[in-house]
Amino acid sequence: MRKLIIFFFLLTSGIFFCQFTISDTSDNWEKIGNVNAQTFLYQKKDNTKSKIQYRDFQQLNLLSPNKLDLNYYEFEFSSDENTLDKIYEIFKDHFNSKKEETITLDFPEGKMILEFGKSLGSYYCSFKFEKINNLLDKGDGSIRMTGAMNKRQLDKLFGKTK
């Protein structure tokens, strides 16, 4: 009887105390840069993943306070040592040429869409994100978007300021 009680004790303690394992911590992420308090760029210290944390400016409705969405969303994507440098070079080339276009980058986690355009005489860029399962953070299938950024803000985001 004693062995049976010890067996059940060990079985239940294993169930109660082994419910989770730590897979990631904020210490594993290095902040590359940010644009105001709207968009943040992080990369894992081992350079295997990067993430962009942002506020969705398509959902921002200032006329209706009940629908004001100030939540942060995040798009995490696979990367290597120079993925962020390649993305920055795309932005840099477009800011030099002022070409208006939309570029789609496919990652296993979903699509990152880079939008370039002109508005009121100034050139801007923005990120749009579509997750692979089309179920974005709130469960809908829409594409989420960061705010428009100019060259100076983009340099701050990618940590290229002097």
C-alpha cells in the first residue's frame, strides 16, 4: 500500500510541477531601434528570428473613442545575420529613387509587404503584415499596417542613426 501511495504522489507531483517549459524570454531579444512609441524592431541574439512590434494604424479611428485600438501587434519572422540589412537596403534604394511601388517579401510565418508612395510632396514607406494562417492577432483576416515613415524615422528603426 505504501508503494502505491508513493507512486500516486510522484505521479501527481510530476503533473502539477511539470506543466510548462520556458521557451523564450525577453532577454533573448535585442532592440534594434524604434520610431516614437509606434513601431519597434527586435532581433534575437542568435540572429535566427526578428520581430516588428507595432500599432495598427488602419484600425485607428479617432472619431469613435469606442473603436480606438492602441494595442501593440507583432510580426515575428525568420532571419539570418543580414536579413535586416537586406530589407534596409530595399528601403534605402527606394528613398534614393523615389519609386512608388509595393514589394511583397514571403517568410514562412507570412507576408511582409513594403509599401512606398508619395503624399503631399513627401515620400514615405510603411510595413503591412499578413500572417500565413490569415488569423491575425485579433482573429480577423485583414492585413495590419504600421504608420508611414520617412527616411529619418526608418534610419532610427533600423539603428542606422549617427
